Amino acid sequence: MKNKIITLQEAVKLIKDHDFLAIQGTGGGVGEPTAILKALGAYYQVHHSPRNLTLCHASGLGDGKEIGTQYLAHKGLIKRNIAGHVGMTPGICQLINDNEIEAYNFPQGILSQMYREVASKKPGVITKVGLGTFVDPRIEGGKMNDKTQKDLVKVITLDHEEWLFFPRFKINCSLVRGTTADTRGNITFEEEGALLEAVSIAQAAKNCGGIVIAQVKYLTEYGTLKPKDIKIPGIYVDYIVIDLDQRQTCLDFYDPALAGQTKVPFERIEKIPSGPKRIIALRALQEIKMDSIVNIGVGVPSGIASVAVEKRRISDFTFTIEQGAIGGMPAGGVIFGVAYNPDVIIQEDAQFDFYDGGGLDVAFLGMGEVDEKGNINVSKLKNRYVGCGGFINISQNAKKVIFCGTFTTKGLKCEVNNKLNIISEGMIKKFVKNVMQITFSGEYAQKIGQEVLFITERAVFKLTDRGLKLIEIAPGIDLEKDILQSMDFTPIVDNDIKTMNKDCFK
């Protein structure tokens, strides 16, 4: 058996000009081969090689500052970026904005499942996910700038139904990460907070004739790892680099509660202070029925987990997150993608199989913009590229989807005392005539009969075949002054408007 242990410098020299590089990982450094990415960026700055790489990662990489593909944000190094999310890597966003690289934003679930299709040499991913959104080639085809011209998604018809077809990629190199490797390359994930698409991304490179480079924290002798603990078999791994400083997340070296190794009191999680986000979280919590399977998104929706603990409802239903955690309490902020005290951690592509098939009872997601047709934009705000992440898979296929966000933003201040008083209105309206980009299609939701709600701190709307209907208003709020004047369109307003539950305003 060849010696698979190599240095970081030896590893980055294996990546050649024009390679297609698939990278495991998700936001906040979770499952990310950070040391390899840092070494690759540093090597390029000295040697100007490798050049014109295609990068592919299903989830967003980085922490909004320096890690992840931020290390690779150099002119000439990247030719094309294919990603589920880019909002956490400002350098990549700048290259996209400046038309320095080609860039595609595809749903996280599609890219995660693509690795399986590549590994098994199937034609590609065939799905309804993305129909009617900016991913649809009749709208934008997932292209993020003018430099990006080639179509990587097609509309096809099967049994008289429309589907989107994403042809498979050819991968030259996959970068993966685990916790411990033995000398033959078998890898365990005992300190990881997520498995992501570990096996699939490794299989994909191997079956394309490419190589797999794994980053781990520990090395052990062959035969010491338990077979059922091994998540990436050594037959898929060509090279191993050891990073003794490998962090579980960008925030901590290792928290066993995120890896399912220990249980911690949920009460240690910081509570949401009084204000709009707390009101929204409390009102949203009322929509979760007993024994529901739930997904909550990053940002405002993540507060639902906190109030569920506070109201002692955390055990009434099951939280899930797209990166693979089931049960427990999803972590918020930059390390969204892991959960405290998870019951189970499965592969990301398997989680999306369940989501795409309609397994979620209810999903709570953010909303950057909402228009009169019920379309939502979270992927492109002004000229700031963010990406859709798992938003499209989740929002399009959950039995019920609830969008959560403040009514306006940037400067909104409120007083809460058994009622809501708007002290100063936000400068940016969320409810606009037409969204800048369609990340969720209200028309598609109506077509499939999906129940859709919009929860803000002052009003609740429901999507109907006539548009958005105002169904609840907060105590203390004036309909004309506080709602209608802060919208660019007029919603349906009937006489059956209810008052939002007063418990949300205590």
C-alpha cells in the first residue's frame, strides 16, 4: 500500500491548471478543509499556479472574513465558481461583481445530489427544484453576472411534465475533511458537526479518474478504527494531510454537543431580547403542530429555536437542518449548519432527498423582498450576491412554508409593551412591487397547492390566488400608517382581519 500521508505543500501541487475542484464544507468552517484551501491560496500567490480552476461547493464556505474560498479569491486562480451560496466569501463576491470569473448559483440540494450522479455516471440531476425561480433557464439559468454565458441547466419534458435537468460534471479533484484517518485512508467523523456529502464527493472524483485529498486532525494505525465509525472508506482516498490545529467550527476548536457526543442544557443558549425578531419567533412558533418535522432557516427564523426552548416546546416537534442534523436545537449565526444535541446526523444529500420528496411538515425561512405575487428574493439584494443555499429545495417542497422577517429594515425601532409601537421606520421596504430576483415563486406555490404565510412583527399575510391577503395585525398598529404606507403594493384587505396573539407582545 502506498504512503498516503503528504504535506500541505505536496497536496496543493497535485492540483493542476483547469482542474474541476469539488470542495466539501459549509458555513463557519464546518467540515471545511481550511488548511488545504489556505495553502492553495498562498501557493498561488507565489507561483501563479494552478490557474483557471473551476470550484464547486454545495454549501456556502467561509465566515464572512477570511476562511473558505476567500483564500482562493485571486484573479487568475479561478475561472468558474459553481456554488449553492457565496455570501460568506466577500472576495469571491467581488470577483463575481467585477465580471472577473464565471459564476453560477444553483440550489444546495441539487449540487449535493450531483456528486452521487457523477459517482454513478448517471446523466445528471433531474428535478423540479428551481422551476419558476432564477435558476430556471427561461429566467436567469442561475447565472450570476454578464461574463457567465454557458447554459448549465435545461428544461426537459418527461411524461408530459416539465423538469429541470442539470448535466453531470467531470471532477478532477475532491477536497474532503474528517476527524481521524488511519494509514490506509479510512476516515471517521467523531468531532465533526456534519457529514455533508462526504462519501458522494469522494466517490465522484474517483470515478471520474480524479484524486481525493483528505484533511484530518488525527492519524492512527490501520485496524484501530471501528468499521461502522468510518464515513469515508480508504479506497476512495488518495492522499491525507494532517492539520493538528483543525477547528470544528470557526468559533471553537471542539464542542462535543455539536458532534452528538454530549448533551448540554438548552437553557444555556442566549434568549432573544424584546423586539421585532422575538415577536416574529413567538408568532411563528404557534404554527408548529405536535410531532411536526420542521426546518428553520438562518437569520430571523433561527430565533424560533430559542423561543421553543424558552416556552418548553422543544420536545414537541423535531428540528432538522439541510446539512444533515435531525433533532436537537439548530445553532444560529455563522455556524448555521450544525445543531446542539442532535439525535441523528445523516449525509446532506440524503437529507435533501427527504426534503425534495415533501417530508417537511413546515419550513420557516427568511425574506429579503416580497412582491404582490408572493415571490420572495433572498439570493440577490441590491448588488450584493448571496445565493440561494438550500432555500429553493426547502421552500418549494415543504407542505407548508412560512417566511419570517421584519416589515422594513435598516433603522427599524419598536417599543413592545403588550402592544407594538413603531418608534422609527426602517429605510428599506421589504414589500415591493417586483422582487429583484425570484428565489421563491408564488405562482409555482399556487400551482402545487402549497400553503404559504408571511410573518412580520406587525402583520401576517397569506398567499391566495388573488395575491397577498392581510389576515392578522399587531395590537397598537395602524393599518394605513404602519402597514399600507410601508408597502409598494396594496394587499387584499377584507373585514376578517384578526389581531395577532397578544402573548407575542408581552
